[in-house]
Amino acid sequence: MEVVNFHIQITSEDPDRLKSFYREVVGLPNVPEMGDGAFAVGGANLFVDGHSETKGATKEPQRMLVDLVVADLKAEQTRLEAQGVKFIRREGKEEWGGTISTFLDPDGNYCQLIQYPQQA
């Protein structure tokens, strides 16, 4: 298989709320030619949309993690916390030398800020 691009999609009972969160709070840039629920994340895209079978908050938030690799984890965490984002893990050091903080989106999905050791 030759993969030419990569996308991940998060579905929600209230996709407009999630779109606003990822756009206005997290600060991901929109990819307008792909729709108002498309966001650029590094070399990939994150899509937020509705689905007829998605109801309520996520039941297993650890099953799929949205990892956002950032240059300054502490600054991004501080910015997000100032906007009321709930972190369930703060600046945890990993055995490989990096740092990870985990926050919740409005549907309870786990999102992680990751900073590689060479960026610290």
C-alpha cells in the first residue's frame, strides 16, 4: 500500500461545538477548501463531523489519541488552561525523554501535547 496522505476524523453528536473548540480554543488552522471541519495538523488533516450513530461523550477516550507535537508544551498548556481546557495529565516525562500533557476536548476525547526532548 502506498499512502499518499493521512487524515483522522472525529465524529460528534454536536460537531459544531467540536469545530469551534479545535479552531478557536486549540487554534488549529482551518483548511477551507476541505470544509469548515477540516484542520491542518502537521502533514496531516483532522476532520470533525457528525455521525448518526455518535451519541454523547466518548465511552473509551483512551482508544484513539490525538497527538499534537508542539515546540513549547508548557506555553501551549498554559494558553489552553487559561481558556478553561481540562488537563488530566500535566507535563509527564517519558522514558524516551519527551514530555506529554493530556487534555480533554468537549466530547471527552483525549488529546495530547507532545514535546520531543530536543525541543526542550
